[in-house]
Amino acid sequence: MTAKTKILLIEDNSEMRENIAEILELSGYTVFTAEDGLKGIQAARQHQPDLILSDIMMPNLDGLGMLKIINQDEHLKDIPVIFLTAKAEKDDFRKGMNLGAEDYLVKPFEAADLLAVVEKKVDKYKKLSRLSLGKSLAGLLDLHTIQNFPQVKQLLDQTESKVLGKKTKIWNTGDHVNFIYFLEGGISKEVIESVGDKELILNFYLGPCVVGLNRIFQTKYSSVLELLEECAIKSIPKKLIEEIIVKENLLYAYQAYCTSYSQEYVHRLSINSFGNAREKVAYHLVLLSGLFKDRAIALSRDDLASFCGMAKETLIRMLTEFKEEKLIQLDSDGILLLQVQKLNALFI
């Protein structure tokens, strides 16, 4: 155990929150606190804790809804979560464990029980961390942030950026894959043509981020990447990235990176195939909230409808309903989610 271990405690009962925080701090942990799931997500993004302790029944956003959002956030999804709950029902535990919770404690609990569970999980993830270093980053690193790898960062520092205008197509279907691209800012969309020349949006990319990494071992593109606003972009020859992945033994990590994209597409396909209009829009709004973080979702209705796989008229009707139900706010900045928990409940 070390004082550098950071724990985020999410608990709506102020007395309980203070007592647990005091126990952990006296045991040498650095503790951050939040009173509900929404503030907990903000705190997790700000402090990047090593472990999260969270109540399940909370206002604004409960523990299950919070865990679902954490699982969709590439920077938070590997943080272990332990649930604290007074509601000793198997249903809650089953849902939490199915969503990926690491463990749970039923309140009231003794300080010794709390510390034993925390120390066990912290030790487990420290061992995993040491294992990842021992394997020279083989397969346990997240390539969604490959731009932060020293070798890639050096390539980016040596490459001049080029400013391209709105609607510029970075690649087209059938183009040869020769580069990956680093968006310093702005937003782009990756699309494929669907039935009747309709456009289906596979993904949005919000800079700063790397785009096209999942294509480097392909010969040609099967999609189109288009800028939705002016962007500064750096182009890195794919051969250089391939060399880094092979030399640093990152092939397993690359496989996991590509698999995560496939799993998201499959999940979206299932929602779009079997969900009703409300479920589709709610799911995609929550998904996009993970991309835009605390900002409003600033996308055109055409693009949002294409992402949801529905007619624009249907999308607008659903957004109006959600606004009237005070689930979202619509203004000139875009769409702001007001009731993430209730939106989650529409498709869970």
C-alpha cells in the first residue's frame, strides 16, 4: 500500500462519505469524493483514480449508470469499481457485476472489511501494471492514446501540420492506405454508403486524436473520412507506425484496439436493428456524450440522424420529446444531456 494510491469515493450520504474518506485517508490513501454519479464521472476524468468506490442508489445518476459511462470512456474503462450498497438485492449485484464491477460491499460494513477489499484490489491492479511493463507494453496498453507513446510523439513533433477546410475528404473508398492522421482539433466523420445512396456514419473523431490506426494493415479504405469543420492535421506514413507496433511488441494491443471498434459497431447494429426510435436516439446520445465529454454535442441533425440510422424527421421528433421531458437541452451550442440516468434506462 502506498500514499500515492488514489481512490475516488462516490456517495450521496454526506456522513457516510466523510466517515469512509477518513478511514481511507488514515490508511494512507489519497481520497477524492463526489456526491453523485455525474460528479463522480467528472472527478474520475479530472483525477484519474486507481480505484473507484461507489454507492449504487444515488440521485442524478446512479452507480450502474455511472459504470456504464465509465465503460464507454477509453480513459476510464480500466479503473476497477467497487460498489457500496445498503440494498442487498441480488438483482443490483448481478447488474453491477455484468457491467464489469470488480466487487461490492454491503452497508453497514466494518472498517477492516473495507480496507481488506480495497487493499486486495489495489494490489491486484498493481501486479497487472507491473506485468504490462515487464512485457514491454505487450497487449495491456490502450492504443486509443497512441499519440502519447514516446516514439509516436517524436514523429508528430517532427511533422508539420496542414490546415484543411470543412468538407475536405481525407480519404475516399478505394484509396490506398498510406498514412494515419493526427487531428490536432476539430471533428470528422467516417461514413459508408448504404441502401439508396444514403450515408451511414460509422464514427465521429474529435481532436486531438489519431484517425485511421485501425486501417494500417489494410490495403485500401472501405469508407470515407470527411472533415466537419476546419482542422489542422498531421500525416504519418503508416509504415513508420507499423514498425513501432511490431518492434514494441504491440500486436496484441493492436488486436484489442481493433476488436473494441468491432464490438462497438456490433452493439450499435443490435440497437439499430431491434431498438425503437427512442431507444436508438437515447443510446447514441449517451454514446456521443462520452466523446464530447462535458461539452454539448455539436452535430448537425443530418449527421446525427445518419449516425442513429434513422430519418431526420424521426430524429427531430425524438429530440423534441426528450426536450419536453427535460432529458436534454437544445440550444445554439448543440445538445446537452440533463438526465443521463433516465436516457440510460431507455436502452439498458
